[in-house]
Amino acid sequence: MTRDYRLDNIRCLLIFLVVFCHLLTELPHSALTGALYQVIYVFHMPAFVFVTGYFARFRPKRMAAGLLLPYVVFQVLATARRNVVAGRMWASGLTLVYPQWTLWYLLACVLWYATIPLLDRARGNRAQATVVVVGLVASCAAGFAPWLGEFMDLARVVAFFPFFCAGYYAGRRRLSDKLDALPTRRLRRLRVVSICVVALAMAIHYAHGPAPKEVLYRDTPFASAWDFEARVTVQLAAMAWCLALFACAPRRDLGPATMTGRNTMSIYLLHTWGIRALRHVLPPPGGPALQVCVCAVLAMAMLVLLGNDYVGTAFRYVFGGRWLKARERRVGGARNRP
């Protein structure tokens, strides 16, 4: 099967934005960083979840090897690092139901993947669209449930779930192949329309004023009715972004960028350790514009160091189930011997 470079190119952009935004959190707040937050946090994680859903399959063994195992390993490492720095016993307060920093995403993936048998029951465009719409409604209403909070990061699990559903159904219907089959004129028209929809959605988002970080992070209950309105506009804008990225992303192999896109797991798990090491030199001297440029350069450097095929292949072998597939081949071969 031919590899779909469009998805790799989208993931390269999104993982860059993930690392870049985490570096931005180390900078003092300014009008520039605030504006970047308002744009990037609207769509970068929803789009990441959309792409995750696009590739999702319900394979319990692969889920255990590729999601649960790295979650447990890095949760233990992060807890041990925090305790050692604080002068406590390394395992003090170790828990697997309160994820450390970015590890919520792996735990959320386990919960989303577990719903795939239920998602498969929706067949036909109308049924699948209904699932996505119901998920959007639930994600907007989740802010009214204060019990959806830090425990297993359920607030974000519910908030991003409709994007997983939309991506999963898009993958089952091979959306990327259908885009490639469109005539050039229709594809250009689709790109223009999708960009216009994103511009309109972002204009509506900005018309409400800057959304609080809690709304952009989608991880805390609403503090007011305005937060609910902001959540609705943010979710709709994020869905428009997902469609626009798919329509506009190049299908061809872009070399290093495409390579980075197929090695996002190693970047996602390791970049936080690099940021912790850089905290001694961040923020760099200079104005906000220069500091943002430095963060962009550092983010690209991390992608080169952590997203090359050498590191990516090692991670796929340990955490991606490569060893599991090799074991299955050996066991299968032994069973087939006379």
C-alpha cells in the first residue's frame, strides 16, 4: 500500500506547533504570544486528534504496546524526575490516573480507541454525521460538568472526542484518496472555500474577544456563560481548520518534513525533556518578536534531533509494536511447520 504523504505533512506541521507552543509557555506574556496562542491553540490539538482518528484501528495488542506501554514508562520517568528534583523518594505520589503534562494524550488515545467498536455501528453518512454532531454538542456541554477534570484528563478526552470521530470516519472513507481523485479545478475551489470557512470561523472567534487559556486548553469547567460561547466558536473553528488542512496539504513527499511527520511519537514523548533542560536559558534576551523567532528555531532543531528515522524507528520498535509483529511472525511460522 502506497504511503499517504499528505497525512505525514500535516503531522509535521502539527508536531512543530505542539513543540513551538510549549516553548512559548516559557516566554513572558506579550501581545504577540497572546495572538499566537489564540490562533494555534484553536486548531493544533484538534487537528492532531483528527489525524490520530484517521489512522485508528481497534487492535488491543497494538494499543497496549503503542499507547499504554509508553504512557506507563514515561509517567514513571516524569514522576521520578519531579520527585528527585524536589528531594523526595522517586516513586512518591506515583499514579497512572493523573497524567503528567503531555502524557494525557496517550491515555486519551486509549479511551478513544476503546470506542471504535461502538463507532463502527454507525453506518452511512447520516449516522456518522450524527455521531460527530452529538460529540460536538457533548464537547461543548462538558464545561458544565465540574466532575470532568484532571482525573484521567476526562475533560479533554470529551472535548476532543468529536475530532477523533470525524477523523476515524474520514479514514474509513479514505478522504485523502477522494481528494486526490477530484479534478484540479474542483480541488482548488474546495481549498478556497475551506480557507474562507476558516477565516469566517476565526472572525467569529475573535468577535467574542480573546478566549481564556482554560477555554483553549479545554480542560477546566466554565467560569461563565461567555466561556461556553467561546467553547462553541472554538470547536466549530477547529473543525473548519481540520477540513482546510486536509484540502490544502500537499500529497507529495517533502523530504525532511515528511520524514518528521512519520516520526511524531518520539518527538511528542521526548521534546518535553528538552524543554525542561532549556528552562535555564529561556526566555532569551531581546524583544517578544526575537524571542518567538528563537523558540521557532529551537522547535525546528528538536524536530530534526528527535524526528529523524533513526530515533523514530527505535521508538516504533519499542513502543509501536514492531517487536510484537516480529513475535507474531515467529509464532505463526512455528505453527505452520510440519
